Amino acid sequence: MRIGHSRTIATIEEALRICMRREHLRRTVRIALVVGVILTLINQADVVIRGDATAITWVKAAGNFLVPFIVSNLGLLAGKRAERDPDPRDRPPAPT
């Protein structure tokens, strides 16, 4: 149990280190901003323009930015993992 726990922590620390690198953060924040603005305009623009925005409206708007940020980071981590651990089915067969 202890070994699995320490491996999980190392994996989380590694994931955070990858996601917080300047070049990765710049890209994932840019994605979150573009997608977040579009989703907010689609989902909450009418409420904000009418002046009926409540705290719940702004929480939903924040989610419109948070979700694409998380998804883009998960994609980044999946790509890094694929680079590190290629699928054995993609490797050429061993010579016999």
C-alpha cells in the first residue's frame, strides 16, 4: 500500500511540474481563455447583458474557463505519457 501511495504522489508531482512549465501553461491558459469566452458568450451573455447576473451566473462563467483548462492539461499529460510509454502494439516485432 505504501509503495502505490508514494508512486501516486510522485505521479501527481510530475504532472504538476509538467503542467506548470511556462510553455505549457502559456498554451493551456490561452486555450482556456478562448474556449471560456466563447462558452460564456453562448451560455451567459443574455443574462449578463440584461443585468440579471447573479453569483451563480459568475460561478458558471468561471467553470467555462476552468473546464477547458483542465481538459487541455489532461491532453498535454496524455501526450507526454504516450511519448514516454509508447503502446507496445506500435513497436516493430522483435526479430526471430
